[in-house]
Amino acid sequence: MVSVAVVLDPSSSAEDTPARHWLDRIGIPRPLAWGFLGVLVFMIGDGVESGYLSPYLLDEGLSGPRVALLFSVYGVTASVAAWFSGALSDLWGPRRVMMLGLGVWGVFQVVFLVFAVPTADFPLLLVSYGLRGFGYPLFAYGFLVWVTAVTPRRRLGSAVGWFWFAFTGGLPTLGSLVASVAVPRIGAYETLWLSLGLVVTGGLIALLLVREPTGRSRLAPAGERPVATLLGSLSIIWRNPRIGAGAVVRAINTAPQFGFLVFLPVFFTDTLGFTLSEWLQLLSAMFATNIFFNLIFGVVGDRIGWQRTVAWFGGVGCAVTTLLLYYGTVSAGDDYALAMVLVSLFGATLAGYVPLSALMPSLDPAHKGRAMSALNLGAGASTFLGPALVGLFLGPLGVPGVMWIFAVLYLASAVLTLFLRLPEPVAAAGAGYPSGPGPASRARNDSPEA
């Protein structure tokens, strides 16, 4: 078994040896390279439905509140799975967690398509789609834990930037683009089957081609019991207030994104006058911009500081571009070129949160797996928080009221980020995760934040 010290605190030789392979030079850990591709293809499949499932279900006879409830239940299960992805990676190893996520996604997508959608049976839709929500967080965030476990700290910002490049490259960027092409040609229902094929393909790429040994073993100390690991991954939120604040920031990060998927398709098509294909193209443009800025802000965070990048480019930037997205499009109507610029600006600032994935495990170097569980819990909570806010406030406040709520939340996240100060270098060593003294140990704790 690989020792925990090696798993979660890379050796000095790994840190000091110059990266020679071109993948290492651009920030991708070479042993995990196929995993990044697998996550991309998996998330393309998962993101196919993101831009049209809401209006499709409305056309099938579901009411608006029921669609919002369906998305909210999905968000709850995704939140739970996101938390478990870190804790279970500690217990089983990230690879097994990814296998579980792939299996859950595939099984319940089949139930959703074979039994629930054709009958429009709402309880069955709720159960099958809700349980499918366990799938993608276990797969994708399990891989994120793997990335943080094996990547040297000085390149961690770039590595997680590549993870989010793959993640958002699929959901919803290329996924929406696939839908914009497939729906008019093969139909909305058949496109959902296409998404299943893409998910299975991406999952097999990652699971069969990544041979890196760390992710095949448990990451928690050998003597730690499963219940203690699971409870510790939750108690760290209040035991370490900075971790708790970071989880809240992560929840705010993508809550509006998932909320947008509930009401923006209808807003852009029915209110502004865009066609469904134009809306799907705009959604693809939003996250096409986002995936490239994921890489940019990963590098920027390594240069000017993870905390500063998240607060200013993420929190403040998203607050401004959220309001621009609404007031700019309302004033211009169905001006496609202006809408393209505005959705791209939002996608760019959304990437400002990328360094949070490097910052969180560094806030508690002795319990990186638990810190990642808290981060993933926040990520999963965002899939529930966004649709829930839409369901609560869209009726009484309308689209402008919801957009202002999202903007204020982004500003609040910028304030919270001010408290995410990295621990002193001596705090890198902790029970179960020894870090020997010396230049390499000091380098692992150097950060633009300090």
C-alpha cells in the first residue's frame, strides 16, 4: 500500500524535479492524463440535457413547479454524493468511487428513459432522475480528489484548472453543443440515449486507461475507521471555520449556474425571442469561454494568490456580469451578438473560482481528503441551492429579482474569501500526514497568499 505521506504530500524529489514531459509542463499530471479526457467525455454526456431538459419536460406536460422540484431533488442527491466522493475516496480510493458513480449514472438513466419519461409518471421521474444525481459527483469529484492527492502543491492550481477545463468543457459547453446538433436531427428523447453512450464511453476511458497506483488504494490512515472518516469529513466544516467558509463559497460559485438552467432557457426563448438552437449555442459559448478561463485563472492563482483570484475575479466579477447578463439582454432584446458577449463575460468570471480547489486542501494539510469532501459538499449543494432559489423567488420577484439575489450572493462569497488564509508553513505536518523538514517541505507551503 502506498503510504499516506506519499499520497497526500508529494516527496521533495517530485516537487524539485523539473517537469520534462509536455503534459507536466502545461500543468497536467502525466499519470492522470487519460482521466482528464475521460472526465471531459463523461461530462459531455451528462451535459447534453442541461440546455433543453427543462423545456422538454414542460412540453411533455409537467408544470413549472414540478420541473423545479425535479431539479431540486437532483441537486440534493448530487450534494450528498459530492460529500461522499471525498470521504469514500479516503476509504476506498478514488478509482472505486469513480466506478460507483459510472454505474449509478448508467442504471438510473436507463430507468429514467425506459420507464419514467414515456409514461410521464412524476413520482417515477422524481425517483429515477433524483437517484441518478448520485452519479456524476462520485465520478468527477472522485477524480478531483485523485488529482489533489498526487499533484505537487506548486502545480496544483494549474492541475485543478485542467480538471475544471474538462468538467465544464462537458457540462454544459460541449454537451449543449451536441444537443443543439442532435435534437433537431434525431429528436429530444433520442438525444437523451446519446448522452448515456457518451457517459459510458468517458467512464471507461478514465477507468481502463489511468494506471496511476495512488488512486487504487485508500487515502485515509490505515487505522482510521470508516465511521470516523465519514464523520470527520463533515465535522471539519465547523472544526475548521475556514473550511466551512470555503464550502459556502463553493456552493455560491455554481448555484446561479444551475439556477440559470431552470429558467434562462424559457427567458431567452419566450421573453427575448431567441430560438432554442440559438439559446443552446449561447449556453455553449458561455462555458466555452469558461473552460479556457479555467486554465487562465488556474495559472493566475498560482502567480498572484489563490485567495485574491477567487475574491476579485470570481466573487466581484460574477456579481457584475450576472447583472449585465440580465439588463444587457433585456435592453437589447434578441441581439444575438450582444448576448454572445454578455454570456461569455459571465463564463469568464465564473472561472475565477477555480483556485478554490487548490486553496481548500491547503487550508488543512493534515486532512486534505476531508477538506476536499467539504469542497465537494459545497459543489453538490450548489446544484440544489440554485434551483431552490429559483423555485422560491421566480414567482414573486420575477427574473430581475432572482438575478439580484444571485449577484448579492456572489458579493457575499467575495467577503467570505477574505477569511480563507493559508496556515503557517509549520502547520503542513499533521497526524497521519507527516511532512519532513527541509527545503522541499517549505516549498510546499510557499504561496502567494502567505
